[in-house]
Amino acid sequence: MLYPSVDALKKEIDSKYSLVSLASKRARQMQEEQNTERLHKYVSYKYVGKALEEVAAGVLTKVTQDESTVYEDEI
């Protein structure tokens, strides 16, 4: 992967695991729902590359989890 560089992505997202998780979810969303592009122009034509470009541009960010939320598997 040449663009965007890993260094540019690490400035936006703190861990590689979070980056992979976020990009894969966004790529799946773009694949399933057409015309959900957030940038005017993309360098990559693949969904994962487009998602990573959105992260590098600061358009796609990680949502912080609400501390008061209780999930079923935590009960």
C-alpha cells in the first residue's frame, strides 16, 4: 500500500487494530450501499483503499464508546 501511507494513517487512528476494524467496516458499507462516497475524488478504486483515504483525510474517524452502555455479553 503506497497511498495513504501508514504514518499518515497512524496520525488519525491510534492503533493498527482500530484502523483495520474501522476501514473494513466502512469498506463493507460502501460495497453494500452504493453512492455513499464522502470524498470528492479517490485515488484507489477498491473499497478498502477508499476507506483508508477517508481516514487519512480525517473524514472517517473512530467513534468513542459510551461508558454507560452495557452489552448482552457483559451481563
